[in-house]
Amino acid sequence: MTTSTVPRTRTGALAIASAAPLLVLSVYVVPLITGPETAAGVGAGLTAQTWIMNANPVGLAAMLLVTGSLADNLGRRRLFTYGAVALAVASAVGGIATTPALLIAARVGQGAAGAALLAASLGIVGHLFTDPAARAKATGTWAAALGAGLAVGPPLAGALTMISWRGVYWVEVAGAIALALVARSLPESRAGHPQRPDLTGMALLAAALVALLSAVTLGRTGWTQPPVLILLAATVALAIAFARVEARKAAPMLDLALFRQPLFLLATGGALLNGLAIIGAGSVTATIWQHAHHFSAFQTSLLFTLWSSASLAAALTARRLTIRPVRMLGVGYLFASAFILLLGTGGTWSLWRVLIGFGISGIGAGLVNAASARLAIDSVPAHRAGMGSGANNTARYIGSSVGVAVAISLLSSLGWDAGMDRTLIIATVLLLAGAAIAFTARIRPGATP
């Protein structure tokens, strides 16, 4: 059972809910475009730059599951509002940061606030649109907003950086405040039987993520070093502890029984691969060109906008496609594997290869986003839409955090050109494997609309 108030118009609510991923993804891409200027502004070395890039997805991944549960139990509109206010505060801290530590803390805060917005907004969409056809279009709109954030964020960040990289953060403050104000018109909805938040599970998951990313970041200087091995062992131990805690909970933030369902496995695994191979590789590629070819922040933003605009167009088109979401996932992975066309562009610039490779892979990213958003809701009971969206987005940002950290490790050890090529080869292999799994998956009839 789910309790709710009656919305004035579902279209208006969908527009507001979709504004959340647009803002969150705009926030996400900022250091990918403003990296050199930000590093100079706060005095960040390579390790600190890695953490600045990964701080936002760490906050997202650590909090998405618990915010998914909170959205279901506390109220999706209420959490949406809290998330918008928290994002405004964290962005203001980022705008005044003068040290790497403070900026990293602000970025983690932005990620945690973004987690609340993503989980609540997709939960709102799942609650409002229960008819399969209407839900497909609504989740397609929400997924398109993810692509819109990636399309809007880069040129905005690039343009503002010509004045000051701090200006981006103050625009984010304004956007978050506006979102908090319009949230009042959203319908309220929650699960019929509220449950206490799983704070122990949240702490264990966050600790496991920090340990994993610390290990990957330090691994660029050698994977057999004692600190790296200790951190990897800690990651495994914390993950096991998290699973045991969740298994004993009467009301876990992640119901482990869901992993026995093939559709949920595909949804979560697909989101993990999306973050690891698509977001991770795509995010780092534009940054590599910025360093290797001495592009300005604005020039870099235009390249990134090519990819994200293709993603947005594909996500919008996906709303009208009749293909099943699992198959759409496979098609998206195949398109995204066009990353392989970018081999060598870290050393020798080739505009036509960049236009074709980035454009086609962007189309793949949009299809994957649309399919993942649909599967995230379809793979869980209706009253647990927040848990489904939380698990899906958590997997995505765990993947992106690891993908970025691994790519930077390869760049550090192999150099810009060879490191980029190795990153693209790994991403392409993973994407082709994901496509094969999606195309050969056996889902029982009726499991996928």
C-alpha cells in the first residue's frame, strides 16, 4: 500500500521531478570541465584532483540506497525538498573553498544531496505513472533529463570558468534553491508502512566505497603495495559486513532477496556497467584531451556537449520505441562501444574520429540511461520504487567512481596517449560483454513490459 496526495497535474509533477536529475548531473560534470583551473585555485595535486573528481559520485553512491529507503518511508516530496536545500548549502561551501579538503567535502555533500534528489524524483515518477505505457514515457523523460544535465553542465561550466571556476558553484546554489521552492507543488507519497532508516548499513556501505576508491587511487603507484592490499581487504570485509547486516534487518535499505530475480540483476548490473565503462571512460576522455592538447575549459566543454547532446536525443527517442528495455540495454551497449574509434586521439588529434566516436557512444549512453531507469522501477514492487531507483543509481555511481579512478591510475602510469587507449579498450570489452549478456538473457514472460 502507498499513501499519497492527489497531484494537480502529472505533467507538471513530471517536469519538476525531471529537473532534479538535470541539476544533479550538471553538478556532477563540473570538475571534468574545470579541472586545471580548480586544481590551481585550491592547490590540488594529482591525488587530490582524483578525489575532487570522485567525491561527488562517492557521496551519491554512499547515500542513494538509504535515501531510496527514506523516500519511501519519510515521503518522496519531503526528501526531494531536503535534498534541494542540502545541495544549495554544499554548493555554497564549494564556491568559497580554498583548500582541496574543503572542496572535496563540499563535493561529497553535493553528491549526498544529489542522491536524495535522484531517489526521490524517480520514486515520484514511479508512483505517479503506474500504467506500463505511461510509465515508459515518463521514465524516458526522467532519463532524458540525465542526458540534459550532461549537455547543459559542460558549456555552462566552460563559459563561467572564463570568469572564475567558482561561478559554477553559485549558479548551482541558485538552481537548488529554485528546485526547493517549486517542490511544494509536488504530490506527497510514501510507503504504507514506514520503517526506520538503516544507518548501520549506510555507514558500512560508505566505508566500503571509501576503502575501494582509496585502493584504486593508490594503485597507480603499484597494486602490490601493503596499503593497497590492506584497503582492498578492508573493502571486501566491509562489503561482507554490509551484506550480513542487511540480511538480518527486518526492513533493510537493500533487500538482498531482490538479487535472486534476474530482472533486478540485469537492472543493477547494467547500471554498474553504465557507470564503469560509459560514464567513467566518457568523463575522463574529454579531460585527457584538455591536458594532452591544451584545450581551454570552454573548448573541452563543447566536445563533452557533443557526447551528452547525443545522449539526450537518444533518451528522448527511446520514449517512443517499442523495444523491450532489456534489449534496449544491449543496443545501447553496442552503440557505446564506439568509444574504440577514439583510440590514439590522446596523442594525435582527429576531429572526424572524435565526432563519430563521441556521437555514436553518446547515443548508446542515452539508450542505456532510458533502459536502466525503466528497469530500476519495473524490477521491484511498486511500493519500493525508491529502493529500486536507489539501488540502480548506487550501482551507476560506484561504477563511475571506480572507472574514473582506474582511468587516472592508467594515465599516471602509462601517460596520456597510452593510458587513454588502455582505458578505451577496457571499456569497449566490458560494453561488448554487457551487450552479449543483455541479448542472451532469459527473462520469464511478463517480467518485462
